[in-house]
Amino acid sequence: MLAGVAAELGDGRLELTSRGNVQLRGLAPDAGDEIGRRLHAVGLWPSASHERVRNILASPLAGLDRDSDVSDLVRALDDALCASPRLVELSGRFLFAVDDGRGDVADLGPDVLITRSGSDPIRSALALAHAFLDERAAQASDAWRIGDLVEGAARVHARAGVAAPHRTGGAGPPTAGVLEQFDGGRALVLVVPLGRLGQAQARWLADVAGQRPARVTPWRSVVIPDAAPNLAADATALGFGVTADSAWLHVSACAGRPGCAKALADVRADARAALDRWPGRAVHWSGCGRRCGRPARTEVDVVATEGGYLIENHLDRQGQ
């Protein structure tokens, strides 16, 4: 469905974001109503009032490589958010994460972290969201996130009466390639180069997802549960990264020219041309100083300026 909307109403491509969302570009100014109608019809837009605040990440391998499914928590949280009129006041940057215990999405710095520990994780999550709004008002702030407030985490957790979670080092993004499922099946993790799906790729994903929908990750990859044996070869032919050593695992970029009016360079084309320049390093290409979409794990920043690219190699600066 999304591929069709992109082809008919946008520029034909779909972009995966660092929040696990799917983004359409090149839309006409009057396309909003039609897009909303189509999304609502297939359940992708259940609440017009709360769509901006339905920012929920979940461990993308949950229930696949271990018996740790969290889909019920995700659905319950989504329903609870949409049922609370006040929470429409949350910003579009306020982030919830449902972690299955491996620490992958917990490591992305969500405002509210949810696990199965505790007696009522959904109640605690909503209490923290309301406490954020209360603390923001008390500080006369226009903060988007808990971390933007003065002593935000401590004060919000105290208001909510919820203990701050203990966060350990995360598992990181899932490795590209075939994954053995705990129930005997095989999943396939695909890296989407620069997070952009063309029409052929998007329609192929829709065809092969079957009864267990593909999962979009915040690392701009896609997980296909119960994958057929031939899918890896087909995905390779379509340009996906399908191996653990794929260079695309480490390279990201903003929209750049011509997709963004503020961009000073076609960073996507330049990133492709320099794909092997920093092997193994997490590299982000930015079309301007705003550095949109920059992952927190970035090690090399390549930023377009009026006079060319500015390169900041953080590991070298740290003496590594």
C-alpha cells in the first residue's frame, strides 16, 4: 500500500527513519487528505489527533531469536496513548521504547523505557508521560523531551513515582543476514542502503512479508520473519545488504539535494561514491550543519558546507 501511495502521490520512494518510521517525499501540497484516507483504511493511522505522539520503538528481533515477544505491549501502549486526550500535548520527538531485555532500543535514549519487569508497565509509561507534561509546565518550558528539562529524568520519575530503569550496554543493531529463529524458522535481516527503498524493493518486500509482517528497525534495516530460503539471493539482486560485512551497515545520510532545499550537496550520491573510504566506521553524511538523521553512534561526520565537505573523525580526535 505504501509503495502505491509513494508512486501515485509522491516521488515513488520510501525512506526509513532513525525512529523506525516510513517517510514519503515529493508529495503535492493537497495530497494530505487522500494519504490520510488510505492510511486509515489499512490501520496505519488509527488516530488523527494522536498520530504525532505515537512514537514507539520495539526490539526488532523480539520473539524471533528468543521467546521474548513484546507485540502485546506495543499494541497496549499505542492504544493507551491514543485514549489519553492530554497526551496529544507531547512533542513529536518524545520517544517510547519497548525493550525485550537485550538493551537494543533502550540504548537509543528513549524518554520512556518499557520492559516486562514491574507490575504494570503501561500504567508506568503513561504516568511518566503525564509527569513530563507537569514538570514542563512547572519549569515554564517548551521542552520536547525529558532530557531538555532541568534535572529532567530525576524530576519526572519522582513526579510519576516510578523508579528510573537500570540501563546496561545495548545489543546494538541486528546483524544483516540469515537469523535462526527459536521456533525453528529463519528470519532475514536486510540493510536498506541509506534507508531509501525504490519501488521494486518496496513491492518485493510487500510480496514476501506474508502473514508475519516485515519489521522496520531504527537502524534503517528490515527484518523478514519466516523467510524462504531463496530470499537472500533475491534481496542481493535488488540491492539490499544481506551480509554481516555489508558496508551499508555503517553509512547513513540525510535527504540532501535535491530532496531538501537547505542541503548544499547531493550527499546520497557522494556517500555511495565514497562507500569504502572509512571501512568499519559509522559514517553520517549531512547536507548542511543541521545534521538531520544523525545516529548517536556516528564516528565520522561528513558535513556539506559552501566550500565543500567538513570531515570530523571523532575516533581520531580521541586518539583511537
